[in-house]
Amino acid sequence: MKSTGIIRRVDELGRVVIPIELRNQFNIVEKDPIEIYVDGSSIILKKFEPNCIFCGNTKDLHSYNEKLICEDCSKKIGNLTNEQ
């Protein structure tokens, strides 16, 4: 993990401002969803990107039963059902 040297205080509502330089670097704009992860004693923020529930791919996604699945996994599943 790389330190940015930037320090921010948590406000009375528990909010932390992400500096504009980092928002620009990671293409984060107002209203973008952010995922929060915990790794040991670290809190990790990541811009949320919808992904395939099977392989994690973020491209060519389709919705099936309110779940996202990529084109490749969709084809693989189609092949499984055709083989049976």
C-alpha cells in the first residue's frame, strides 16, 4: 500500500473528504458509489464497478434474474445446459 501523505479528519457525522487529486486520478465524481473493504487494520475505499457474479469481469454485462453476468460466462452456461 502506498501512502499519499494526505491526512483528513473525520467530521461529526463520520465523513471524510476524498481530495480532488485522488478523485480525478480514479475518475470518481459526485454520486459515484464507493465500496468499503477492511483488510486487517486498514480501511480500503474502491470505486464500485458492477461485475459478473461468476468471473468478476466488468465488460459486456447482462442482467439475469437481477444478477449481472458477462457474455463469456453466459455462453459457458449455455454450453453446459446444451451438453446435458
